[in-house]
Amino acid sequence: MWDFSIGRALGLMAQTAPFILLRIAVYFGIAVGYVLATGVGAGAGYTFGLFGDEEFRTTSSVWGGLIGLGLFSAALYWAREYILYMVKAGHIAVLVELLDGKPLPAGQSQVAHATAVVKERFVQANVLFAIDQLVKGVIRAITGLARGILGILPIPGGKQLADIIHGFLRVAVGFIDEVILAYAIRTRSANPWDSARTALVLYGQNYKTLLKNAAWLAVIVYGLSIVVFVIMLAPAALVVYLMPGAWAAGGFIFALIFAWSVKAALLEPFAITCLMEVYFTTIEGQTPDPEWEAKLEQLSGKFRELKARALGAGRQQPEAGSSDLRRA
């Protein structure tokens, strides 16, 4: 079936309890922020609607809630680099050390230690974010290989089946970009662009194993997310009931938001931990295949850009010539 240990992943999550609590605070705080922003917007719209009839009040309340929801979403969009830098990457840094059997430094909090490790590897948040975006583009290209292979198979409905599987795999690989970042942290390379390039080549030459495990994790994570969504419908409906005006769709939206917060705070780190275990075990002792590197160069413009940035960073730091594979 799969190649990861659920028990080990849960054990590692328990050992990183400070980061789990941080993720809960951040993502549940975001969910509450959505509710409050929507409620304030609906309230403002309802107040404005007092100048008209009941239908006008209803319409203005709905529009006020949507505007509040949109404004908070825009603010969150600008904060995404910070969340990746301080929350996700920090948690990955601690998980990497625990997966390698290293004790965490005594007398220092996990969050402070992880922050120092991330800042050492990625001096600025925008560098980490740029690498993450390029990595996602390359992963999408690799996933497209599966669709291309299925699309040419001589089976009835092959193209339609390929489209469905490709869509599922695109959801499944949503965790893999953070595993690639974990490789950059693990190798302690002074050139994170080059570490990401190497990690992607290793991912590409083992993509069947990693996609299989990512697919299983997608089923587990999104299956549990649906259960959370159903459970959250009742309290979300209560929140909508307490809001001014008619917000019939609000219960559905809020349940989705709270299910997302549970997924981001608890289920995603579980999936990432499992995939990190599979990835590091699979690539153990391997070296990047030049044929796969050439294939990725041909397949993805994002990979070519990543490689160009790696070469540029290497020229700026000629002394950091150590191999990324030393600790892989």
C-alpha cells in the first residue's frame, strides 16, 4: 500500500507539540479572522441597509459580508510569505532533525531554534517564497507526465481517465513542495536554489514511488477534512444565525474555512512528515540522474529558471562548493 509509518508520523508530531500549537493558533486565528471580518462587513452592510426596505437590507448585508471576506482574504494573501517562512519552514526544520535522530538543542525553544535554522538557510522570506513557487511549477510539470502516459494508452475513455487522475494527483502533490524545502534544510547548503534543483531531480527519478504515497495521503487528509467539514456545519450555521441579515450560504462557507484550518494546522503536517520519511528513505544513497535533469530542463521553464538562479548564487558564493548529497 504505502511506504510511510502512521505511528512514527504521529509520534514526531507529538514531539513537535510547540509547533503544532503554533499552527493551531495561526490557522484557527485565521479562521476566526474570516468570521469576524465577514460579521463586521455584514453588520456594516445591515446598518447601511436601514436606509432602505427589508430586501435592500438583506442585499446590503450579504454584500457587506462578502466585502469583509474579500478584504481579509487580500490581507492574508500578503501574509502568506511570513506564514511559509515562520510557521511551515520552521516546523519542517525541526521535523528534519528529528527524522535524522538528532536531539534538539537544550535550553532553547523549538520555535526559536527552528527560526534560526531557517534564517541560516534562507536569509530572507522572499527567497524561500520564490524557491517554493518555482518548485511548485516543476512538480506540476512532473505530475503532468502521468497524465501524458495515461492519455496515450489504448483504453476506452483513456483521455477522460487521464484528466481525472491528473486532477487528483495535482491535489495529492500539494505537500511535496515542502518536502523539497526540507531537503534544502537537511543538506545545510549555502545555495538553497541548488539544493532545490538537486532535490527536484531526485524527486523526478523517483516520482512513481512518491506520487503513490502522496495519493494515499491525499485520500487520508481530504477524507478527514470532509468529516471535519460535516461536523463544523452545525456551529457554522449558529454563527450565521447570530449575524445580522440573511446569510444563507454563510454556514457552508464558514464550515469550509474551519475545515481548512484543521487541515492546515493538523492534517498537513502529518502528511508532510509521512512524505519526508518516504522521500529521504527513497533517495538514500542516490545521486541525481543527468538524464532526468535534462528531461526536467526540457519539460519545465520553472526548472530552467531555478537552475539559472542556482548558478548565479553559486558564482556569488564560490567557497560554498560542498555537495548537497553529503547528508542525503
